[in-house]
Amino acid sequence: MEPPASLERAEPRVPGPRAAWAVVGASLGLTCLFFHRAVFSAQVFTGRDMLLVYAPLRRYWAERVSHGGFPGWYPFDGLGQSFPGTMLSAAFHPSQWLGLVLSTGAAMKLTVLLCPPLALVGTYALLRLYAVPRAGAFFAGLAFAFSGYLVSLTSSLAYLMAGATLPFALWAAVRFLREATPARAAVASLGLGGVLLAGDTWAYAFANAFVLLLALTEDGPRAVLVRRGLGLVALGAGVAAPQLFAGVAVFAGGAPGASSVEDALRWSVDPLRLPESLLGPFLANTAVERAVPEEIVKPLLHTGGFSTLWSESLFIGVPVFVLAMAGLRFIPLRRQAPFVAAWSALLALALGSALPFYALLYRVLPLWRPFRYPEKLVVHLSLGLALLAGFGWKAIVASPERMRWAARAAGVLAGLLALVAIAERTAGAWSHAFVLARWPQVPAPTLDTLSHAFSTASLIAAGLAVGCALVLPGLAESRARMAVLMALQLGAAFTANEPLCILGTEELLDSPPPFIETVKAWADRTGTSVPRVASRIQRFRLPRFEGFEYQDSVALMSRAMLVPDSPALWGVGTAEAYLPAASPRVLHLQDATPGLFTELLPVYGVRFSAYTPADHDALRHKPGVIVAKDPAFELLLVEHPDARPRLSLAKPRCVADAAAALDLLRDAAFRASTQAAVECGDPALSPASDVPLEGRLRVEQDAPEHLVVDVDASEDAVLVINDAWQPGWTALLDGAPTRLLPANVAVRAVPTPRGSHRVELRYRAPGVLPGVCLFAVTCLGLAGAEVLRRRRFPRQTGALTGVGG
């Protein structure tokens, strides 16, 4: 039997402005209600990477641009790295401009709060292209915008922006595939490019894959659609070229991302968490920790060694599942097969270490290796379920019998969920089968807590399913029933997901902790532009402060410990590499030889380290004197008196490669000498003599991308710059190009002959200039093509198909 025409693809009528503004207004209003704690207070988002990564990066961008520059080099992480090559920096994303008119915390908060409306409207618009009724499209939009994964990403700005942009990018792509005009190409390429400019390479790669999948499944000449799809992928790359080329340059210079398949598989979706999609985050303590406690994560969940989760909630909701089941039941097989195949493949990959598919791709596809943490794929799974629910809405409102079928399915689901809850309450079926099987030594109070949380979540989900069963009959004719169904979905999402948002005072971003004040005072006395610190804290006791939430204590502790990269908020760099564009040499030292890396900190100009008293007492050789104590957190700040300055003259000791240099640096006597292990290449430098080296340095200019130093040496030497060795740097000696060599494994050196000389170093982030040129060519080409089209076909340039009818 052929499906009704209403289930087929349709190009909806152009809506009036009232309908479009109503959707936008509703999305903004729901966002204000959902995130009321942020909207109606001065608090800002401070969860995890918002404090450690995004606030420092965005403040640095705003400071540089406000002074007429552009950040090419970021000196605060891992001895320095490319700022635009660090994808998370979102160096070219338009949201950065908010930082020029608002404080860092307020700008990030506004950016976060704009993401749910963008996700909702984008999902709505995409489904309207397939003639999904307005109510159904809006339901799917709010389901995705307030899904557990997106709400959890309020602690990770780049991935939130990319996920929120994805539906808009797909909407624009479908419009272009159906009618390939330059104007539509421009909008679609901006959407695709915007996913990458947000800072998420993985979401960008999958967005391109989805465009090609749409090209294969849209109605029309297959060859034409595929050419349009490939052309759009190319145009999107052109729009994102500055960011894309900068990231590719970093990848080519050091292959960032997963160092091994085990590293790639960390933060996989544990199968034990799959029921969260229906029940909500039943493992999380939403009242106190606003997260799943570490004492549960480590023994119970497979996170590859992490003590926290990537996202605290995978919840999407019972109403979504009921409508998605209807979509699978009533959408024609030829329409749903590609969708189901793609979604199933994503689920298999997201499960990561639980299945062999992800590891297989890592081994056979080298281009897959930069991607890690399979749980990031949950954004696509959540969007897929929301879209399928929208199609299910469209299917059931076409027939009373289908609505009754969906109601019966909801009733069956309610019965199953109730049985699960009763079995757990009476016999501990779930906790014995899953918790005790993995964690035999689980404390009895913890087991009781988990069991009660699971059974309660199951009962609530059963109640939601009953609500769906009551509302679905007559859904097509009743706006009240539509409103109730949306209220069930939004209320469940709010109850499950909103408590997981982590907010804190903006003082966390503005008021330096005590150790930073000590470091800055030393830097002011010595004239050091970017003092460096290291956090050598392995385990710590988290104190609790009266009047502070648990997550406030976590944020305060992170700042006090000098964890990368929060010290950058106050102009202090960290030796540890935390960001993905770090020098592979620094990463190798840090990961492969952590003990030696600690010993080498003074060699790299790290003046201060933070320790707990226990960690400090365990050291055989004390690295320096204790210069400050933090009694609130029981931490010590140690000063390394033997720390070398950032700039120094040294005698070169030529070595063949980094491994040979590392062998020399293992010798404490060599580290204490005035020599540097330099990978001289050909020609070799003059060997070091026994005569003491005398010299003088005077810094004329010290900007992140431009360093000018006057050198006066008593004999041939090298100027050692304790900044990370990375491509993009060039050196001049007395105005002429000269060699820039790796020194002491991880930093840079410039040969300086005897006498007085002027050394100049400049940095240009690799890939940015050609990327900007390609971006300009792409934009000019699209604009020119649209002008020509309008001149050739003036009568065909009226209103284009909009977001809905």
C-alpha cells in the first residue's frame, strides 16, 4: 500500500513574518525559562572547561583585538602554541566579538544562551522543509535544544556552538540541494563553515558527511545532487579556510588528537548509561554535585581512566521515543533506511570501547586518528532522534488510526517501564545485574542510593509514557493536546537536565587566587612578561565552604592548584600542555616521561610549582623553597631558584635528534651547566669551549608574535628562547635570515656569533594567510555569481523558499 502523499517530501509555503517571529520568540522565551538561574542572575557558566579553557582563550582574543592586533601565538599553554591552530579557540567565530563589548563571563554566558534558540529554530526549519507540521517541527526543536547532551555542553563552549549550528547547516544544505542558487550556496556554506569555526572538527566532518548523505537521498537526478553536495562541501571549506588551514598545519606538524587507540577510546559511551536517554541521568547527584560523583564513575563506568564524565546526561525523553517509534513504524522504508543505517552506525561508534568498530576505524583510517572521545557523537544521535520524532509527529497526525497506534505503543512502554521499576524496588533486578556485576565491593548505602534513583527514574518515565498515551489520541485536532505533549517533553528535560548546568560568580574569572598574586609580584619585580608555573598535584582533598555549592569549591580548587589554563586569565603561563595544538615535543615529554618533565621544568624557565604537602613530602630531592601557602586548600607554592630565564645565552652542544638531546638532559650536571642541547643539523655549530661564556641581552620588543633582542656574546653561542618549538617561527640575524634550531628537546635556539648582534623572531600562524585568501575568493565568487544570476534572471530572484509554511 502506497503511503499518503503527506508523508512525502514537500516544499512548504513561505511563512508570514508573524509565524517566523513567533518561532524565534518562543525559542528565546523557553531558553530564558529553562536557564532561569543564568538569565535572572549575575552568575556565569563556570563548569570545567569554561573556566580552564574558554574564558582564558576568549579573554586573550578580546585583549589582542581590542589593541588592534590578532592572536597568532598563545604563550600560556605548553610553552606556547598556535592560537588559530587550536581549534577550540574559535579564533574566527563571530561570537568572539561579544568579548569586545562585554566582560569575558557575560560574553560567554550570552553565547551559551544563544545556542538553544539556534538549535531549536534550525531543527524546526529543517523539518519544515519536509512538510512536518509546525507543531511537530517545534516539538523536535525543543527536544534537541534542551537534550541532556547539549545542556551538559554548557561547560564546553566550542562543542555546544557546533552542535547548535548543525541543524541550521543541514537546513541550508537541503535548500541548496533542491535549488542551487549562489545565494543559497552562500547561506549553506556559511552554515557548514560555521560548524568548524565554532571549534569542533569532528562535528564539521560529520556535517559534511550528512550533506553527502542528503544528496544521495533527495529526490532528483542523482548525479546532479551529488555534484551539488560535493560543491557545497568545497564551498564550506572555503568559508572555513582560515580555521581549517591553521588546524591542518598543526595536524601536519604533529598529528594532534589520539596518541593511541586506547587514548581515542577514552570517554566512550558506557552501555550502562544508555537507559539515561529514557530515564534521565539516574547516576548523577543533581542536588549537590550537579554531576555523577567520582566515587561512582571510577568503579562503575568505563571512561578510560577519567574520574569524570564527558557529558553528565544523555537524556532525550520518553515523548521523543514514542514519536520516534511512530516514525519508524509509518515512514516508508525507502525513506527511513538510510537514516536508520546512519544513526545505527553512529551509535556503534559512540559506544567506542564496548564494540570493535571505533578501534577498527582508528587502525585502518589514518585520517580518523585525530578524532577521539566517541561520546562526542551523542550530539548527532540526539539530533537524529529529535528529527525522527518530528517525522513521527507528521506521520500520526495524518490518520486517527496512527494516533491510536502511537497511544497504544506509549501504553506498552509505560507498562514495561513500570515493571522495570517494580522489579528493581522489590528484587534489585537492575542493581544486581549491572551494578554488583561490575562493582562487587559497592558500599551498601551507595547501592541503595543507585537502586532508588534508578527505580524512581523508571517510575517517572512510566508516568510520562502514560501521559503520552492519554494525549496522543486526537492530537491532530487539539492544540491543547499538542501543548500538553510539548509540556511533558520540556518539563522532563528541565527536571532531568537543568540542574546539571554549572554556574558561578564572575569573580572566579576576575579575582586571582593567592598563588597568582605571588607569581605576579615576582614577575613585576623582575620584568618577566609571561611567568610560568606548573601544577604537580596528583591527588587532593576538596574542602567544602559554607555558603558555596560543591561546584564552586571545584572551581576554586582548580584555580588554586594552577591547573592549565586558568592562570592565563591573569597573564601567567603553564608548562603543562592542555590544549590540542601543543607542540608534539612538549606532549611527548609530558606524557612519555612525566618524571623527567618535572625535573626539566626549571630548564624551561618554569619558576614556580604547586604541590600538596603530601606530594611535596614524597619528593626525594626538593625542587626549591616554599614561598607561599594556601591554608584554605592546603597547597604549597615552590619557587625554583635555578630556573633559567625565558631568554638566555648558552654554549651549543650539537646532537643528532631529540632523543639524543633528551639523553643529555637526563644528566643533572648538564642541566646545571651553561650548555644547551641543540639539534644543529648541517653545518654544525662550533663546539662548546671550557672558557666561561659572558654575554649581555637587551630586549627591545617582546610581543607574542614578534621578539627583538640585542645580543652581545664573548664567543659563538646560541640564544635560547624557552618557548615551544613549532612551525611558523622565523629568525633574522642583523636583518638577514638565519637558522632557527630545536634546543633542549622542546624549545628554540638561534645561533649568535661572537660580538654584538640583533636577533629578531617573527611568528605567522601557518595556514592562516592562505586560508584568508581562499575565504575572500570564495565570498567574492559567490557574491559575483549571485549578481550575475540576478541580472540574467531578474524575474526569478523573488522570494526564496523559507523555513516553513
